[in-house]
Amino acid sequence: MSPQIITLIFLVFAIVMFAWEKIPLSITAMIVAIGLSLTGVLTPEEAFSGFVNSNVLLFMGMFIVGAAFFDTGMAQRVGGLVTKFAKTERQLIVAVMLITGLMSGVLSNTGTAAVLIPVLIGISAKSGFARSKLMIPLVLAAAMGGNLSLIGAPGNMIAQSALQEIGLSFGFFEYAKIGFPILIVGILYMALIGYKWLPNNTGDELDKDSVFAKHEDYSDVPKWKQYASLIVLVLTVLAMIFEKEMGVKLFVSAWIGGLALVIMGVLTEKKAMKSIDMHTIMLFAGSLALAKALEKSGAGELLADTIINVLGSQPSPFALLFVVLLVSSVMTNFMSNTATTALLVPISLSIANALGADPRAVLMATVIGGSMAYATPIGMPANTMVYGIGGYKFRDYVKVGAPLIIISLVVSLVLLPIMFPFYPN
């Protein structure tokens, strides 16, 4: 059997298993990496090179920096600011989405949602606003906020890794050229229209066994630790923004921040090590192996040619942009957004190469579409977290999220050709 066919078999296996989720996504990704190695499509070194990828090291460092921000209670303090500025339900939705979106831009979107859910449960209990009116806006903002920076979501770094292989890259805030307008329009949509379609599930008691029913007490955390976690986070992000001027790689800045927090005693070594999410690392590394196999075997080129033939020998840039956005936005609502991006990035790169289009433009469209996990409770972990807490049904996500996907697609179709033209002059 040819390496091309073997790679396509593993691609189909990955798609089915990522969508089915009977075994963890990270395990599926590693099965693929091992399989590609055993079948000779990749050498063992190629199959597992993802573990020493600079972007994996970046993730590890930022997990530690983020953990300190969450563990000291500083994230909860920031989230609690919403109560000072929001007196009505709509004001609260806007404040929640703005703070969540901005935090999600430099921290894990799942982590941001997990930290702010208890804050909103408390606000709901005090104000009388239904939890069901607050939880979906929270997770939608977390998803949109992931596109504010290079480190906002794993999918962003998957695209970055693919670009670095061909000598290109995205700047730290380049995703925000599309992501920030989508966040602002998304907040306006929820404040003016979307909130009307949220269910008003009042009187639902929260399961006392739920992890979100337990309010953490951070009163015994020294104030200096809280402020230290915030200062280190800000300094780390600033170092990343000025990477070129400083001459310090992103992952080095992340590890300086992480190590500084441990040395200062803000975070113990044990907590720092536990904060590194091996699920994400394994999924990322395994996905890079599949991307490498698609490129090396020629399977990615074959898929790209097939897609191009369907669109016509000379597809218009707009038609190609629409197809990339549509496919990624549909897929991401039925499987992990990270998995969606991991599967589509190498194929999108092959399409760009086949057409002579700018790879940055095609990959930007892929990542932006892959972040639109708004319309189902399974599109991203944060969506699933609030499913029971808000007393939602599947159709509640569809009613609120589907229009937001359409709005986001329109914003993307307008901005992408301007900011990232497929065929720049």
C-alpha cells in the first residue's frame, strides 16, 4: 500500500474518532502518530518531533503563567469587576462578554470560562438574573476571544507551526485583525438580539455536587501573590508582542514568566507541573505528525487537487474563501475546534500551494472558521461545561449560535480579502 493511501486512511480514522470521541482526542492523535511511524510513512523522529516543537514549549510555559493567574484568585477578582459596572441584564451580558473575550485572548478559553462560571453563578444568585441568560454569552465570548492573539487558542499555534515550516509566520496580534471585529460585532449581536433567544430558566437549583457549586475562598492568598501573577502575565505578553525588537523567542518569554512565578513562590513546583495540560500537548504533537504525513506522502496535495477540481480549475478567491470558512465552521461545531483546525490546516496549505495563493490568507480563514464553535454544546469544552448549569437544550445553542456564525462569516468575508488577500499584489 502506498504512503499516500496509508496517510488518507489515518486521516479518515482521525476524522471519525475526533467526531465520535469514544476515546480521548489526545489518544487518537497519538495512535495516528504511532501508526504513521510503524507503517513507515514517517520516521520515528518525524512522527514525534512535535514534542520539541517551539509552539508546544510555548503552550507549556503559558499553562504555568495562566495557572498562577487562576490559582491565586486574580482571575476571579478581574471577573468580579462586572458587578460594579452592570446593573441590568443586558449590561451584564456585555460586561461578561467583554471581560471574558479579553481574558481569553491571552489565556486558555476553557480555563477562562471555568474560572468565570462560579463568578456568574454568584452574580446570578445575588441579582436574580437567570443563569441561562449568562452562560451561553460567556462561552461564546471565550470562543471569539481566542482569536485576539497568537496564544489565544491551540488552533492558532497549529497554523503558526505549519507556516513556520515554510518560512512564514503570523504576528502576535495578527489574528485580532479579524478576531477583534468579530468579538465586538458578536457582543453587539448578543446585547441587541441574541439575548432575546436565550431561555429564561428561573428557579433551577444547581446540583450541589457540581464543581461549580463550590465557591473557592481566596481570602487567605497574599495580595502580593495575586498582583505578582497579574504583573508577570502582563510582562510576559508584552515580551511576546515585542519579540522581534527584544530578540527573545515567544516560548522563552513564556518560560521566563513561568519559572519566575515558581521561584517567587506564587505557584509551587507541583502545581506548575500539574498545570501543563498533556491532553493539549499530545493532541498538538499528534496532529503535527498527521500534517507532516499529508505533506510528505503527497496525500495533502491529492486532497487539495480534488477540492480545486470541484471548484473549477481557476476558482475565484472569494469562492475559495467562502468554502474554507464554511467547511471549517461546520466541522468545528461537531468536533473539537482544535481537532478541526489540526485536520484542515495541512489541507488548506496544500490548496494554497496548488493555487499559488498566499498561505497566510488561507490558513487565517481556516483558523477563523474553525473558531466558530457557537451552535452546539459539543463544539468546545466550555460549551459543554455550561450545558447543565444553564439548563439548556441542544436547540438553545442553535437558536443563539447559528445567527452568530452567519454574522461572523459575513464579517470574515468582508475583512479577510482586505487584511489577508489570497493573491496580494
